[in-house]
Amino acid sequence: MFGLLVVGAVVGLAGALLHPLGRVVRVPVALALGMAGAALAFYTGRALHLFTDGQLLGWGAAIVGAALLVAVWGVARPRR
């Protein structure tokens, strides 16, 4: 669980810094969204029996989920 959150935070931070629209997501929000996206993708995949514990696909799902949640948040959030 801890490793999953660390991976989500790192991917969230990278997503905030490398977002194609610029710095549209603040760093604390990106960290939280990355962790949430990683956990959501990982546990959803396990619940749907797409992978089991210890398979590499679980880490891939966590990385993709974290990146997607940060990207969607950066595009969909209202501008000030």
C-alpha cells in the first residue's frame, strides 16, 4: 500500500510538472490526485480480476491511473 502511494505521488508530481497545458495543477493537488488515481486504478483492477497480487500489470495500472487522473483534472478544472 505504501509503495502504491509513493508511486502515485511521483507520477502525480511528474504529471503536474510535464502537463502539456503548463502548470495548471498545483503540486499538493497533483500529489493527492496521483495517489488517489493510483489506488483507484489498482484496486479497481483487482476487484475486476484483471490481475492478482504480485503481477506487473497492477503497477502499470497504478501508473496509468495516476497520470490520467492528474491529466483529466488539469484539463477539466475551471479556469480563474
